[in-house]
Amino acid sequence: MSLEPRPHQAMREGAEFDTIRALMARWGDLAVDIGDDAAVLAPSTHGTRVVSVDACVEDVHFRRAWISAREVGVRAAVAALSDLAAMGARAESVLIAFVIPDTWREALSEVADGMGAVIREAGARIVGGNLSHGAVFSITTTVIGCAQRVVSRSGARAGDLVLVTGLLGGPGAAIQAWDAGQSPVAWSRGRFASPRPRWTEGEALALAGATAMIDVSDGLAGDARHVAAASGVVLELDAALVPAGPGISAEAAMRSGEEYELLACIPVEAYEKLAAGWAAISAVPLTVVGVVRDAADAQPTATVPSGARGFDHFAMGQIPR
């Protein structure tokens, strides 16, 4: 069953609705059926619905002096879309809620451009959202997608290989440089300011038989622990195998948050088959970084190195490193 997008709803006059109209104009055909109380979506006919929501808050996830307004929008969209990629899903629909202080009013169009570019590349459409005035700028993005095969965090099995996409450590290195009053190197800054959601890679890993998957948002070390806890196993990571970016130590790479790369667990035979054709799927490296062990058989010294624990909002209360 298909459902054609309905036309936008007419809205009354007023500053809030002028802002919505300005966003609609900025997004053009990327936005559909805006102005009603809720979005109307067609049933999925080719997979399982997957839904996630993510918040991007000034001085928690970024500082305004570090990146442009457009890059703020890119990061907000990527953070939400990456959650779908981690489940093996592709995005279809997006809803965006802004909290806008007066100091951000003029920059909102650039934020919208950054979000729009990522959402358009994902093949999704903006179907609604909300606006509010407030003291701290934030973006809450809800994403709705579809997966041919859903992969959760809880399916890792002893004997599986642990894989990670891409190179790690860039965002953490960028934040460290900014904190020291320095300019980060171009590669690290780019990884923080303009990350890429790995939806192609996530879908390929899911279809290849990945047993568990997560996006690296709290750091490889922390996210490995999330998978281990959900699956009732231990993920033994070998720091010597971690694909760190240029000039970045393995421990720093394992601790660096908001990478939006994927960590996946997969049986050996499935990995070998996937690896043989990976070059035709993606130019992003796919690296074996460890193995899944039964909790009773794991060696304590072979798990995540001390000091590479990953990010925890409420334990640390600071921007992810």
C-alpha cells in the first residue's frame, strides 16, 4: 500500500509560523505534509519499522565557537540517522523539534541546510516537528526507517568476531585540541563536524548475518560494554587492532565518542564471505578488532584497557571525548 504525501497545511500568521514557513521554504520538496498535528505515514510493505530519537544540545554535544551552524545541523541529523544504521535500517521519515534562543534565530536557516543535506542523501523526507523558544539551543530528531533484517545489541554469541567500520579517534582529538585552545588538524575536525552515518554498511552487515550491532557514540570501549551487557557475553578487544586515525593512540581511539562508526559482531564464516565482497559495498574500512567470549571463559586482561571506559552523560556531565 502506498500513501501519497498530503499537501502542507495552511498556517495562521505569527512569528512561530513564519519560522516554520521559512524552514519549509529552505527544505523545499524535502519536507512533506507539514502543519498538521501529526504525520500520516504509509504502512511498510518491505521490512520492519525501526524508530529512534536523538537530542543535540549546545554545550553538551558541541560548542558554538567550534563549528558552524550548518555543521551543527549535520551533526544533529547524523546522530539520529546513525541509530537506524546500527539496526540495519534505512531512513524514510524524519521529525525535527527545535528549541531556539534569540541568539540562534538568524542562524536557523544554516542549521536547516545542514540537516537537509544529510536527510536528502539518506533518501528520507521531513514530515513534521516542533518549535519552542528557550534558553539553550537544542535539536531533537526523530527518525523512522525500515529494515529487511533488524539487528539488536543482544545477539552476540561466543566465537563471533568483533568488527568496526572506519578510523577512530578524530572527534576526541578535535575536542582535546579545542579544550587546549588550539585548532584541531583537518581530519579530526572533519570527523567531529561532518560525520557520516553508515547506513549502507549497516544494512550490508545486517544482511550478511551480523548477530549484534551498535553505533559508536559513547566510544568503542563503552559501546562494546553495551553490547556485552545486552548479550550476556564479553567482547575482548585487542588494542593493537583498533583502526586509529593519524597520530591517535589506540586507547584514545577507543575512548573517543560520537564517531558514528559501527561496531558489529558476526560469525567467522559470515565475516569471511562479507569481507571478500566488501570493496564492492563500501570504501570505508572494515576491521576485526576482537572476539566474543562466553563470560565464564573470558580473560580479564584481554578485555577493554583501563582508562578507555567510554562516555556516560550523567557520570561525567561533559561533552563526549
